Amino acid sequence: MTAVWMAIGLIGQSLFGGRLVLQWVASERAGRTVVPKWYWRIGLVGGLFVLVYASAVQNAIFSLSVIPGIFISGRNLRIRSVRTKHTLIAWMVPFVLVAIAAVASQPKVGDPLWAAVGFVGSALWAARSFVQWWISERAGVSKLPPSFWWFSLSGSFLLLFYALSQKDLVMTLGYSMGCVPYFRNLILLARIESGGSKLETSNSTLEPTRPSSETTSESGSRSASDGPSPS
């Protein structure tokens, strides 16, 4: 592997890591998980750089881990556009073709045991993209649900172990940079959910009290309707 391919891979991973840090900072300032539009733009460009690197080292697992993110980033940039079955198929067909081409043309996966770890990691990593895509399509706006961060965390751990087994510096750096932002976004989401549940609980325990004047008038009307008690 030449220094040129490594430089391309490092640029791509720097873009990936940079967008996570920027998204983390934006979420901290907002007090909740946010997903600015530039998050997807940087992800699209960074993904293309990493895909070029993965193709250069001819590793199908690395390629499969990055291909879904490229297509999902592109779709999120147009998530507000008209959504039809034909639109979704138009986005899925190129993804499937590129994924098949990556597996067929890049046979290097390493030891079978580590390859299994890598494929499971890639599956989890891809699942995060498709779950996020599905939820965003239904909402009509880009969202990063808790499942996105859980899939990111578990998939990145497995892919990090696989990258270490392959002694690949570029991919090792890439999968190790996101752990803290993933955890922090989960904490922010849990804090918001906890605050909402506490508010609902407090509202449900509060019973409205009637004014004393209303109670007095009500008791007076009851006494008048009952009439004088027999002597």
C-alpha cells in the first residue's frame, strides 16, 4: 500500500471523526441530540474517501461497512423531497449493486474467525444506517434515534477489533474515534427521556382542587334542596 492510499484513507477518517465531534458539540450546546445538514454532507465526502481506500487495500469488510453510509447520507440530504416506492427503489438498487461488486472484487478478509467478527460488525454498522433511514423517511425529517447510536457503538467495537487484527492503521483510527460521541449522545437522549417521564409522572399525581367559594356554594345549594329537617 502506497502513502497516497493511506493519505486518502486518513483524510476520509478525519472527515468522519470531525463530523462526529462537531455534531457532539452542537448537541451539547442544544442540550439534545441534533443532526445538522452538514453532518450528512461531510459523511458523504468522507465515505467516498474511505471507500477509495478500502478498495485500494481490497478488503470487502471495510468496503461493506462504509457503502451504506454513503447512500444514506445522500438520501438524508434529500429527505424532505417527495417519497414514493420508486424513489426508495432508486436509492436501494445502486447500493445493492455496489455492495455485490465490493464483495466480488475484494476477496481479502483475513482469518475466518476475524472475518466473521468483521462481517457481524459491518452488519450492525449497516443496520444503524437503515434504521435511521426508515425512521427519518416516516418522520419526513432527518433524525438520529437511540437505536442509531446503539448500532454505531456495537458495530464500531467489532470493526475496531477486526481492524486491529488486520493491523490496519487507517480503519483502526476511524472506528476508535466515535466511541465517546456515541456514548454522550445516548446520555443526552436518556436525560431527555428521563425528564419527560418525570414531568408526566408529576402531572398525573397532581389533582385539581376546586376553589373554596365553589365548594361553599355547592354545599349551600345541597342544604337548600334538602329543606328543613323534621322536628
